[in-house]
Amino acid sequence: MSDGRSDGSAETAEGRPDGGTVVGDSDQPAGASGASGLTGFVTLLRREILRFLRRPRNTFLPPMITNVLYFAVFGVVLGGRIDSIAGFTYIEFILPGLIVLGTISNAFENASFSIFHGRWNRYIEEVLTSPLSNRAMVLAYVLSSALRGLLVGTIIAAIGVAFLWATGSAIGVARPLYVVAFMVVVSLLFASFGVIGGLWAEDFDYLTVLTQFIVRPLVFFGGVFYSLDVLTPLFRSVSLLNPMVYMVNGVRYGFLSYSDVPPNAALLVLSALTVVVILIDIALFRRGYGLVD
């Protein structure tokens, strides 16, 4: 007696073009798989956000203390002995760069640590065996890490404004759309770089090397504490090879309407680079790079 199914209607696992699996079910309503995928994406995103929100002393306190020291030493002690740069006080000039430094460092560290810690303790396998696509997994890690970077950047901005107020200065946001655009792009870019770092790292020392000896030096030589105009032509040309120069100057242009590089071109290039790196993340997840033995 027929059970109402054709011979080929048995449940099978069908691979998605971008990874993950969808279980075929003739009784499943149309669009249910998409709703399930969205639920899984939101769940993973929420877990990654709560992971750093539940530990504010580890997430937000260290950058707060570090930037209080930066503003106190560079902005107040040394800044009072440095002539204005392009008509701005020194603390006004370095504020955008310190915001970028805190944002990208935290976005990178969050993504790299989350991926590596999941690999190290083997619980990332729970994510990999879920019905989520590789695209959804990568976006959850990238968006949550970018959010952490933006939150830290906002805290640093508040600290900087407090120091400016204490020294009798004030700072406005000359071009808020540029501030928002650059901050979102650079946080997404370094969150996506962090995914690569987390997949590449073989132990915790690798993460320290990436952050302390690659990311931070590039930022410090990216025009955070000085204008490119004070450099010799040779060193200025070399500095233009540093992508951090464009990020720092982009945010500085948003705050002060001053930049050493064309901001529109910088935003376009950084946006394109962000898309490329995210696509690389997805490709690495699809290949199982660093995820499977």
C-alpha cells in the first residue's frame, strides 16, 4: 500500500552552495529553511555579543584605562608643549586616531580570540555542524566583533571629550556621516581580519604577535600622533603605503574636516577591501581552513 510518497521523496541532506546543510522535507513549509537560518544566525550573533558584554571588566575597563593614560600623557602633558597642528590643539588632533586605534584593536582581538578559543576548546564544532551557512557564521562573528570595536571607540571618544572639556577646549563633529561611515568600515574590516587571524593561529602566542607586533605598530605609524606634513618626502611616500593612514585620516576628516589624504578615495578603497576580506573569510570557512584537522 502506498504511503503517499514517491520513491525519491525520502529525506536527504542537500548541500548549500555556501556551506551548511538543508534537510529536505516535503512537508516543510516554503520559506521555513530561511526562517530557521535567520534564527540560527541571530542566536550565534547574540551569543557572541553577550560573550563580551557579560565581562565588562575585561572588555571595556582596559581600553578605558589605557586611553586615560594616552590623553593624560600625550594630550595634556606633551600636548601643552606642542604647537597646534593645522590650527587644532594637539589633543584635538590625536583624538580621532586614538578612537581608530581602540576600535580596530578590539574588533580584531574579539574576532581572533573568539574563533581561536572555539577551535582550542572544540566547541566551534557545534557551530560547524549546525544548519547555518558559512556566510551566516562569518557574518555573525564579524558583526559581533565590529560592534565591540564601535562600543570601545565610543567610550574613547567620551574620554577624549572629557579631557578636552577639562582643558578648556571643545570638539565638534564637522562631518558626522564621514565619522559613521569610516568607523563602520574600519571596524568591519578588522573584525574580518580577526577571523583570518583566529583561523591561522596555532596557539595563544600567535594572537599576541598579531596584535602587538603587527596591528598596533601599523596604527602608531599611521598618523595618530603626527601629521604627514611633518615628514620628509621619502617617509611621507612610505607612510602612504600604510593602510592605517587612510583610516585615521578618514575619521579625522569627519571630526575636524582635515585630512592628509583624499577621504572619498580612502573610504571607497577601504570599503572594497572590507568586502574582499569578508569573502576570503567565507572561502576559508568553506574549505575548513583551521577548522578541521
